[in-house]
Amino acid sequence: MCSSDLQELDANHNLIFEWKSWDHFHITDNTYLNLTAASIQFIHGNAIDIDFDGHFLISCRGLDEITKIHRITGEIIWRWGGSQNEFTILGNDYPFTHQHCIRSLGNNKYLLYDNGNWSAQYTGSGNISRALEYQMDTINMTVEKKWEFIHPNAYYAPSTGSVRSEERRVGKECRSRLSP
């Protein structure tokens, strides 16, 4: 089984913070897990960012979850998405799945790339990938989609992908590897 751990080093490469996923996640948090596979990556951490308040954001693809971690204590501040989701989605949206590339835009605004590996169950058609911007309310524990980009051909990229906001230019950029 594979774990996803987080380490922060200082300029001299000394360990100043360490967070171990085994101490915070349970194997049953992954609802798609194949326990007969040769390698079980039940968390599959694939992106990290530092939020506007200095705490860590990690993307856990295997859990369909973004997790916010306190930078000093290592305690989980909140879990967004997946089986342990703490937020209610407002408006006309559905949960992201197997996401990549979490980015804090400040003031509880977040940008991510939704690979959409399980989106067909919500769209009524095939899986689609999309770039998303959300506004989060951590008092009422809600998230609301503020922006979405889906390619006009409704492309689906089952693995990899990224999105970024370009402050110097108008708009956002989205990249991914498409399925054949």
C-alpha cells in the first residue's frame, strides 16, 4: 500500500514539518479501492499549495478530496470532496473526481482541475474533464462554483491535468492528457 506524506524543509534541508497520511486517513475513505491490485494507492496525493492563511492544501486523487492541513499542528482543518466531505455544494454543480492541481486564489477561492473520472453518473453522458473555480464559506461549510471550463468537444482526460489563473493576462489556462 502506498501512502502520501508531506514534509517541509528549511533552506538548509532540515525537516521542520512532517505529516503522515496514515495518521489521518482510513483505507475505507477511498470508495473505489481494488484490494486485489498489486499496488494499492488509496490516497494518491498529486498536488500541494499553501493557502492564503499559510496552511497546506493537498489534492488526494484517490480520495476525490482536497484536504486543508494546519501548518503547525498537522491537524486537518477541513476535508472537501470524497466520502468524508464536510461541505455542501451550492447551485448547479456535481462533485469533482480524481482531480489534480489545487490552487489557492486567496480569500477562500480555489481553482482545480477535475479529471471527471466518475462524472458520467452526474452528467448523464460520458465522463468529461473540466477546470473549476470555487468560492468556499467555511462558516456555513458551503462551496459554490464560480467558473467552469469544459472544452467544446467535451474532452475527457482520465489522468494528469492542470489549470492556472494568469493575473497578468485575462483568463485561465487548462492543460491535460486526453484519453484515446
